Amino acid sequence: MSFFKKLTETVSKGVSTATEKAQQTVEITKLHSQIAGKRKEIERQYNEIGEAVYKAYLAGDLSKAENDVIPACQVIADKGRDIDTLEDRIRELRNEKECECGQRVPFQTRFCPACGKPFPEPAPAAETPVEGELSVLSEDAKPERAAEAIEVYPEDESADDAWAASRGVPDAEPIVHEPQPPAKPLVQICTACGAEMPEEARFCQDCGNPMYP
């Protein structure tokens, strides 16, 4: 593979990753904005409930507040479910979920490593996107710089030779330095299923087996 093609593929992967991260950030910001709006609506309903109850108290008959309180409570319940759905979507975008004990773990984890509680099986992905959700960019919508680079520098070994010769190094292909992989964190092995767990895990994330003696 020629140097220029390697360079083109590296640029293309970098652009794709940056585009996906930018899209994810925008979508999470929109979801947080929707959650804030629904929480404001819940707060408004609380105020209306309090006002209705107080007016009924002044009238000497609290039952008069029922017609205002029940619809407001229904709105609060609906908004609460909407918030739960939006927060689930944010955790999905971040590839994480939260246990009842407060521990955040990768989305595919089956058992909490802190308390051992099993996670429910994930529900099938909804076909209808969440309100305000951005659609995934198609291949045709990706930036065209990588394609332009291929047109300017096609896969031709003579292009490499010309590049090297112009720098006084004939017949020498430039060295591409690969990034060093990050150091692997310390792990422990589950005695029940053999899965690798973080050193601090107290329960196996795959089978729920206790990791401490």
C-alpha cells in the first residue's frame, strides 16, 4: 500500500471519528435541553397543584381542588416517563447505564460489579427516533476531503518515488509511526466463567459471581 493511500485512510478515519463525536455531542445537548424543558413543566404543575389546594382550603372544601389536581398529576407522570426515556437515550449514546446502587458501567454489562445486581435485558431499539434526534449521516454526506486526496494522489508507486526523490531520499518510502496502544489496566479473572473483570470489581459483570473471597 502506498504512503499516500495510508495517509488518505488515516485522514478519512480521523474525519469520520470526529464527525461521529460531534454528532453525538450535539444530540446529547439536545436531549439535555428537552429534559430541562420537561422538568420546568413538572415544576409548573407542582405550583398549580399547590395553588388549587390552597384555594380549596380557603373555600373550606379541599375536594374542590380535585378537578385541577388530577390532570396536573397525570401531566407530571407523563413528563417523568418522558425524562426517563431521554436519560436512557443519553446513556445509550455514551454506551453506559446506571445501577440502582449508583454505579455506572458499560452498556453491555449484565451484572453490577459493585453490588452484583443483574441488569434487565435491554429492550429492542425503537424504530421511531426520539424527538430532536439527529439522523446518522450517510456515506455520501461525509466530508469530501478524503475523496479529493485520492483523486490528487492515486495509488501509484511512482508518486511515492517522486515524493522521496524530491527530498533526496530516492527509492525510500517514508516511515509511518503507528500510535502506541494504551497500557492494559489490571484485571482479575472470574473463577466461575473465566471473564476478565476490573481489579476493583466485587462481582463478575458477566455472570454475577462474587469476586471476593
